[in-house]
Amino acid sequence: MSPSPSRPPSNQRDAAIQELRRGTELAARLRQQVELIPELDRREAAVANVSEIAEAMESSLFILKSQSEHSFSEAGESMAVQAGYGTYSSDGGSSARNGAVARARKVRHRRGRLGEEAPITKEILTEAPENDRFPWRKYGEKKILNAEYTRLYYKCGNSDNHSKCPAKKYVQQQSNSSNPPLFNVTFINEHTCCSTMFPDEPSSRSDSSQVIDFTNPSLPSPLMEGAPGLTQEEEDNTSVSMHSCGY
DNA sequence: TTTATTTGACCTGT
DNA sequence: ACAGGTCAAATAAA
């Protein structure tokens, strides 16, 4: 309805994407280097940090790419974004289905038949499945055939409030129990809420999710621990206006 | 008291 | 029939 909020020009976005790609590569190199640290504790801590850096890069890349895709095809044409170590497809093989519930006699939209857009999925392998700076709420857990660990189901913490964010993720611990354990995380749908959680900051009362506009270039990276200057009240005042932020 | 998580039931697609 | 995904009542935690 409302006109889409102003976005950075595409050339700026492309430049940012390029920089983020470079950052991702550098993080990969850095990881190789820190893996040479002889002390186990320090090595693991460093590897974890580098992984987080890489994830932050990925998230930012994904956000920017989602935006540029949207600017080309608003109507949810099949998106093909390749992002670092994550694969991205318009129908991630597992084809997330919408369930339905009889108990509540709710009529829910069925899975897209012909012409209905498939959910956007993105799969990554990570040691820290929680650490993607979005507020997730667990809604299910399931034993999966031939999987050693149960699969956990999360939806965006803003799925129930006004923004009706459709984003979900499935977390599956890899059976080869490496140390630290690896998790296969499948993201379903983009975030429409642009919310992130900053563990170091107390969440505000009655609105546990913090609404941050990731598209705002003035924002410091959420990766910086305890990053100051995030005035989310300002975001609230500007009513956030639903950026399609992706991850 | 409110909010988040757990868990068994039930759904859909294959 | 089975596997995977979702719901919502029950429960736990804040």
C-alpha cells in the first residue's frame, strides 16, 4: 500500500555486496589462519568468532541481495541467490509445507499449487544456529528419519504481531558429532519485520523484539558486541514501514 | 501473571 | 502408510 521506503541506489548496493563478498573471503582466510593456533581453547574461541563474522557477512549479503532481487521482480519470481557457503533456491528440496489444523477449525492457505509462489529457502551450515540476530520462537521439534538428532522448528518472533513476519527456520544438528557440533539451518521465507535481537541489550518491556532497520547504512554492525547507538525507539517512531529486509 | 517452551496430536504430501 | 511440518494445551520460567 504505502510506497516502498527509500533504498540505497543499486550501484551503492552492488558496491556493498562486493565489499561483503570480500569480507566473506577474508573471513575464510582468517579462519584458516586461526586454525593454526596451537592452544585449543584460544583456537576454538577464535574459530567461533570468525564463524560469527562470516555469518554476519552472509546475513548482510542476503539482505542486500534480497533487496536487489525485489527491485527487479516484485511479484516473487523465482529467486536464485547464491550466498557463500549457503545454497539458496526457490524451493529448497524439502519444500516446506504448510500444515493445517483441524482442532482449531482454522482455514489455512494450502501449499501453493500451480502459480503460487514457492517459499524462499536458504540452507547454511553453522556452529551457532542461534546466532543470526533475529528473534526466533520455537514451535516444534521432530525426530527425523535417519537423523541422530531431532529437528527444531522456529518461526520469527514477529510472526504473531502486526508485521506477520513469515520467516521460519529449521535447525538440524549434524549426526557426525564434531566439536563444536555443526548445525544444518534452513531458513524459510524472508523476514518482513526487520527485527533483530541483541543479546547484550535488555529487551524492552511488552515488546520483546527489537525492530532494527538493517537497510539503514548508519547502523553499526550488530556483530560488534554491545554496539552502542541503536536507538530502536526511533525505529518505532518511524513505524518501520516494512522493509523487505530478508536476512 | 505473562511469556516462552515442550510435546503429543493431527495435518498434508508422497 | 509414512514422514515431515504445524498447532495448541500443558508446563516451565521469568
